[in-house]
Amino acid sequence: MCFKNFKIKKMKFIQQAYSGYNDWWAYLVTLFMLFFGWQIIGIIPLVGTAYYIAKDKQEFINSANDSFASLGINSNLYLVLIIISFLFGLIGLFAGIKFIHKRKIVSLITSRTKIDWSRFFYSFFVWGSIGIVMLIVSYFISPKDFVWNFKPVSFFILVLVSFFLLPIQTSMEELLFRGYLMQGFGTWFKKSAVALILTSVIFGLLHGLNPEVEKLGWISMVYYIGTGLVLGIFTLMDEGTELSLGFHAANNITAAVFVTANWTVFKTDALFVDISEPSVGWEMFVPVFVLYPLILWIFSKKYNWTNWREKLLGTVRKPIVFNEDEFIA
């Protein structure tokens, strides 16, 4: 029997890791490159700006404990400087994929031959719309907690920075957790569920450094780990990160543009300032237990997701690779 032009079944998203070098050392080197770009090279502009603004060396040293925010750097400039650090981290990750793993960068993003931008924008629109509705509901429930803060010039600069640059920050996080680590853990432990749980927990714990956690306590991990889980489910069910990329971008842009507070990670010239005392309320649990299941249902219907058990709990197997396109038996 002769088979000509034998076609191999397309690799699933996690299996994309097998398209290049998948040894432990490659991950170690790539993660070092990401960290070096993000936390060493990437913060040079912020440190340089802080040093220039500080009145003296002691003020510069003291402000370092507050990530230099206490120096009074313009909020839009500060946001741009923070985003720059994520940009260099993303460059480090891409360089590792291309030159260390010897893989195509698109394999980190999706199992499709090219990025499906329609998925990104659909997710962005759906979650962005829900986020705005949530903010409106919060305002009408307790209007005294919000102060109008519209500063025309600063606000419009913030909008531009948020829409054109902030996705760099969210993309680095998504491609690190839902892309790189999801594929790495999946191929190491051979179980999609293990990769999903590990990436979600690590994602949540790293956000433990956010000021919100200090103010609200570790109960806020319900939100952060829950968010990691839903983004991971998007990725596994849809075989790509496009939906999670759009979701995360919409989430952070909404937070940056519409409402700010002096105890949140985003201190911007948003439309409103939340002056309420930090507390654990319905805003933390409704997204995780109501809205996330709803958006999963919406996406599952939109993209005809099936075989949930296999995709979320199945075994990750190394794909069979044939070197010949003809077989004779």
C-alpha cells in the first residue's frame, strides 16, 4: 500500500512546544532572558527618570521602595515607563523562542497558521463592554464613593497610551503564562489540567505583589487565580491565546481609563477616583462566579467548543513526526 502526500494532524496548542527544542535548559535560558529584559534593562528608563527628578540621592533611594511613584512622576509618563519594562521582557521571550527553542513566534501565540485577530477583538469588545457595565452599576449603587476626575489633556494622553501601549504589558503576561508556561508545563507533566492549575496559581501568586493584595488581604487571590483559570480555559479550549489576549487587554485598559484609586496598581488620571475604603465586596466575587461562567458560555457558543474533558483534562502526547511523504507497505 502506498500513501502519497500523507498529512499529519495539526498539533494542538500545547503540542506546539514540540516544534522546537523542548529541553529544560531552553526554558531556563529563555526565562532568564525575559527576566533580564523586564527587570534589568527594562527599568533603566524608569530609574533614570527617577534619578533625574529626585532632589538628592537620599530621596532617590527612599523612593525606590515605592517603585519611584512617590517622586511625583507624571502619571502618564510613569505608565509609559512601566510598560517599557514589559516591552523588553516580551522581546526577551520572543528572542528565546526564536533563537533558543528554534520555534516560530506564532507557535507561542496560537496553534493556527497565523494569529486570528478577529478573536482578539471579539474578546476585547465583549469583556470591555461587561467591564463598563460593571463600573456603571458600581457607580449607581454607591455614587458617593466616586469623584469626577476629568482632566482633558491628561485623559486623552492616557487613552492613547492605554489603547496603543498597555496591550504590551498584558500581552507579556498572557504569552508568559497562557503561552510559554502552559506549553512547558503541559509537555513536562503530560496533563493539560496540571498546566492549567500551575499557570493559574503562579499567575495569582505573582499578583500578590500588587498593592490591592496588601489592602484587601489574600482573599483577593480568589479573583487573581480565578482569572488565571478562566484565561487558561480560553486558551486550551480555543487552541490559542487570542481570546485571553483580548480579554486581558480590555480588563486593564478599562481599569486604567475609567476608575483609579490611590491603593491600586494603576494610579492614573482616569475619569473617576474611587475614594472608598478598601474592602472585599461583590466586585471581587461576581466576576469569578457569575461573569466568568457567562463569558465561557458566550465563547463556547461563538466558537463551537466541544470535547471539553479531553482538552482540559486530557493527556499531552508528543506528536508523531514523519520524515517521508510516501509510505509503502
